[in-house]
Amino acid sequence: MVKHKIEWSVEARLDLLNILEYYIQRNETSTYSRKLYTKINKSVKLISKNSKLGTKTDIDSVRALVTDNYQIIYEIFEKQILIIMIWDCRRNPEDKVIDKRRKQ
């Protein structure tokens, strides 16, 4: 098993930041956001060790791993994994646009 280097797209970082900020404002505390951040980070570390861990998508090199109510959508390259987006599974799936985000 090859350990891949993890890179985050700007959009994925913004997705994560927006999710964490939402819960801080809604709950008026950072406790849940810290727990969620830890869970997502653990999942990303697992992906770096086993890139095929996530579910296949319509795009061969793109996979998605569910953590709580969120999908970590990532693309596998030879030596790195690019986190493309963090998707709230409770949102309308038709709003999810992977192709535009992966053309960075």
C-alpha cells in the first residue's frame, strides 16, 4: 500500500471552513466543529493510506468517502490525492458539480 500525499483544493478548504463556521454559529460553541474536524481529518488520513477506500463515482479517478453527513470527494493521482470538495449529504445531489471543480 502506497501512502499518497494529500492536497486540498481551495474549494474543499472553503467547504470545510464554511461547515465548521456554520456549526460554531448555530451551536454558539466550537465543540461540535472540533469533533467534526477531527473525524474528517481521520478519514483523510485513511484515504492517504488506502486511496480505494471511498466509493467509485462516474469519473474513474474520483471517489467519495462518507464521514457523518459529509462526503469527502477526492481524486486519485499517481503520488497524491486531491480533496476536491466536502459535500453535505443532506443537500440536493443535483447541486453537486464535480467536473467544474476538478478543472483547476
